[in-house]
Amino acid sequence: MGLDVIGQPLMLADGTRLPLSKAIRAGDFVFLSGQLGFGADARIVSGGIEAQTRQCLENIKAVLAEAGAELADVVRANIWLTDASEFGAFNAVYAEYFAQTPPARSAVCSALMLPEAKVEIEVTAFRPQPD
């Protein structure tokens, strides 16, 4: 079983290249790096926890698509929130994306590496490769 890197190198808005991959496919599993609410301009979107959660999940959908997978293939999610009082608002948006058969999940409250980031979401998907 080989490992396949998914996606182009990640860069911050200032051009700094990040030492990580968007995702790695290992056999039938796709492991995504944690996604923040980065918009197309490589900056965290404004609009609070709901907007950042939605952007994180849209970013996840895009990376999964690059790997030939989709949200329905997600089997595990890890969530980091910077403010536990925003869990309800986060969960309402998250539930829109995982209405059917939601993945196993953990959620913790923790500081994130970027002060303006309110949420980070990391997922693992299971998508068998065609023979």
C-alpha cells in the first residue's frame, strides 16, 4: 500500500508554505489535515463561529473531492473550538452537513494556532479505491 498526497502545498496569505499536506490517502482511507475557516483569499472568514464552521466544512468537501471522496464517506471527525459557549452554534451548522449517518466525533475546547480562528475540523474518510 502506497501513500498518495492529495492537493497542492498549503500557503498562508503572506506566502509562507506550511509543512503539511491537505490530505494523505493510505489505501482505502483518506486522512485530512485539520481545516480552518480559510476563504479563497487564504484568510479566516469573518462572521463568527457559524461562518467559520461552514467554511471549514466546505474546505473539507473540496479536499475530499480531490481524493475522490465525499462527506458521506467521513467516518471520524475531531473538532477543536476556542469557546465552549459556541458549541451549540457550531453543532447546528455541523448537523446540516452530516444529517444522515454522522461520523464518530470528538470535540474539545482549546486555543488554536491562529488567534482569529474559532474552529478547526479534522476528518478521516473511508472510500475504497477501484480495483
